[in-house]
Amino acid sequence: MRMIRNRWFIAGAVALLFIVSSALLVAGSSEKEDATLVARVKRGEFKVVVNTSGELRATKFVRITAPQNAQAAQQWQMKISSIVPEGTVVKEGDVVAELDRSGIAARLTEVTTSLTKAQAQFEQAELDSTLNLSKAREEIKTMELGLEEKRLAKEQAVFEAPTVKRQTEIDYEKAQRALQQAKKDYVTKTEQAKAKMREVGAERDRFANQVRVVQEVMQGFTIKAPGPGMVIYEKEWNGKKRTVGSTIGAWEPTVATLPDLSRMESQTYVNEIDIRKVAIGQAVQVILDSDPTKKFSGTVTSVANVGEQRPNTDAKVFEVKVLLSSADTTLRPGMTTSNKILTATVPNALYVPIEALSADSGVTFVYKRNGTRVTKQEVETGTMSDDEVVVLRGLGDNDRVLLAPPPDHETLKLAQLTGPSLKPKTSIAGDSARAATLQGAAAKKP
């Protein structure tokens, strides 16, 4: 009988141990689950950061260009036949690139042929003018001699019959008038010859000038460095850098640049959702993607007013320039950077994860947990980052909020806020810092 009682005692002890173990296991899993679903309200400095990717470039640089007057030689598109590797350090006068000369060589042949024809026409016109004027002068001399003969005949007819005398006088007058007209015609022929020479001369000079321009442009097809520096290729419209085979337009003749590495900036693009937060003068942390240990401070110096469509993107973006406050020998144009633009700071703020917020009919609320009890609490929010949001009213220090609605959330009654709003009446766009300061002051209030 005593043995049976011992067996029951052992069985009861085992059962009790199993129940306690199960309870502990459930409690442990519940605490683990609770840690993933519950967040504690934080207090401290709240920062709103816009993260972007950028590319380094020099603020000042010297352009290395194709011939500036290429369009005068009718060279609208020029192809790069050779170019030094990017990053090459050159001296003033060093050859940087060569352009394909096939097109301009054909143009030189064309204008040279035209010049030869124009020169031949000029010489022909010069010979014609000389010959015509020579004949006109000879005719005038002959008419002068004829006029002298008519004068002598007139003097000899003094004692002749009146009719004969009158006839000699008429012949003399005719010869005199013909000579005068011939002299006038000679003047006109001279002016005509000069006008013809000016015409063919202008045509000859025009083609001679074209030959000179084409020859100068052809010399410019050997592109040399205008000064010392490091060669950095220019980007084309599609974002790709120029290289052998790239086409240079007459209106965009830049082949490469020689940057001043002492002043660098990160050129980045901010999407249209975040651009209203960005303003000139904001602090930026610039991190090199190639070496994340390299971190530099910077300042926003330019924010575009008009958005643009970048290649391979659907959203509109705005160009933002960030000037680095210090130089470094490791910085090179074209390096990619990660930029953290600090758009607003709220000191001593209460904030929670965005996942904790819910909204219904324009009312924002959270599910606040107090021990095992959950309440539906209305809140007023302020500045928001990508992951967290400032809470102006409705929560206090050390409060805990659920990151997901509880199973009985539909039955919970909303605890509404009372009193005036603490949200500052200011626009974030263009005044982020002031808005953040006001929100920080509001967050300090009980």
C-alpha cells in the first residue's frame, strides 16, 4: 500500500514539473514575442536625415575641348580616334586626344578645289579686263588720229565750195563726238572691270578663308592640354564617359577636364518626395563607397529649383551639390559617395517607430501597453524620418507601444487628446530647422 502511494507521489511530482517547465517555456516565448512586437518610447535628440548617393567632382576645372570653330568648317560631329587613359597626369601642351580626320580631310579637299577654281576665274577676269581695256585705249588713239585728219580736212576746205566746207565741218564734229563717247565708254568699261574683279576676288578670298579655317580646325584635331593636371573624361548625355569612338558635337566640344582637386563637391540627386526637406547650408556627412572609413563633413551649396528625369529612372529628381569642407589626397573625381543630409534636428524629443502608428478617419493613434493591458491612445506627431516619428502629445517617457494591432483592437475605445495642439504652424519646405526647433520645445512640455 505504501508502494502505491509512493508511485502516486512520483507521478504527481513529474506532472507538476512538466507543468512548471511548460509555463516557463511559454513565458519565455511570450517575452521573446513581446520584444519583437513592443517598442519603448525613446527620448533624445531626433535627427531627420536624407540619404542619397552622389559622385565627386571638382568645383573648378579647365575644359579640354575639340576645336571651338569646328562648325565654321562644317564639322558638326567628330569622332575620337585615340585618347589618353583617364587619370593621366599631363603637362601643358601634352597631347590628350586625336580626332578622326577623314571628314575634315574631305572638306579640305572640297574647299581647296573651290579655291583653285575661284583663283582661275580671278585670273581669267583679270586677263579679260586687261584685254578689253587695251582694245578700248587703242580705239581711242585711232579715233584721236581720225579726229586730227578731220581737222586738217576742215582747214583745207576753207577755200572750197560752201557745201564741201560744210561737209568737212560735219565730219569733224562727228569724229569729235565719237571720240568723247569712246572716252566715256572707256571709263565705264574700267568700272565694269573693277566690279568684275571685286566679285571674283571676293569669291576667291571666301574660299581662301575657308581653306584657312579648315586647316586651323584640322590642326585642332590634335587636342592638347591647356594646362597641367589630371585628365578626367567628360560625361555624355546618357551618363557614359567619353572614350575612343565617342562622338563630339560642335556645340558640346568638351572632351575631358583638368580638375582642381583642392576643392571637391559631391553631386547628388534627391527625389521629389524629400527635396522639400533639403535647403542650402544644411550639414552633410559624405562617406566614400570605396572606403567607408573615409568620412568627410560637407555643406549643401546648391538645390535645383526644377526637377529632371535621369536615365533609367521613372521618378523626378532634383540636383543637389554638397561642398566638402576639407581636401584629401585620396579624393578623385568620379568616386561614388553616400551622403547623409541632416535636414532637421529636434532636441530632447519623444519618438517611436513609424510602425507603431495607426490612423482611422484622420485620427492618428497608437496601441499603448501598460503591463497586460492595452489602450488605444490618440497621439499628435511632429517631424518624421524614414523609420521614426516625433510624438508631441499622447505618450510619455518609458511608455511602451505595440508595433502591430492587438487581436481585440476593434473593441478598444479611443482615448482622445485634450487641449490645444503643440504642432508648430510652419512649412517644412525652406524652414526645416525652425520647424524642428519649435517641435523640440513642444516635446519638452508635459
